[in-house]
Amino acid sequence: MQTRTEHDGSRALVPYYQLHQDAPPTAAAFDPEQWLSLEACALRGKFGARRIEAMSEGEPCVAVTMGVGARRALLPVGIVREADRLRVDLNLYGTRTHIDARRVP
């Protein structure tokens, strides 16, 4: 995912899909030519120093990801990060699934 600032000043996390999945990707060697932007699945919201809260707009994302297959179940539909906690919401085969994580020092 990559972050960007939207026209209204809000922030977005835009997911990408690896086109040729013949090798594990590395974040350090991101080559935009090897990835497809899933713009319709962007998580938009407020990104502050202490809190991030963003969600996707559902229907456009479903239309765009039909060719992604089972991997689309792993796309987040919402996130909240505050302090040492992260909550990720996934739409796993039509069922909302929550993952809660906490950073341990």
C-alpha cells in the first residue's frame, strides 16, 4: 500500500496487486511497473500523528477486484491505528472479520 494526500486534504492508503507472482515481493524494491493499483479499494480518512482511521467504499472495490480472485478477501475495508493498537477489518467471503493487534515493547 502507498499513502497519498487527496484533493480535500484527507489521506488515502492505496493497495496494489502484484501482476507477476513468480517471486515474493520486497517492499524495498517496489517497481510500479510490476504492480496494478487498486485505486477503487483505497482506504480514505484522517491520518494524524496519534491516530489513523480510514475505510474503503465497498462497491467500487468489488467491481475492480473481480479478477484478483481469492486474494481480494485479504484487502482491508477499514483500519484504525491508535497508539500501540491496530484494528484491521476484512470482508472475508462476505463476512466482516476483525483483526486486533497490539505492539509489545
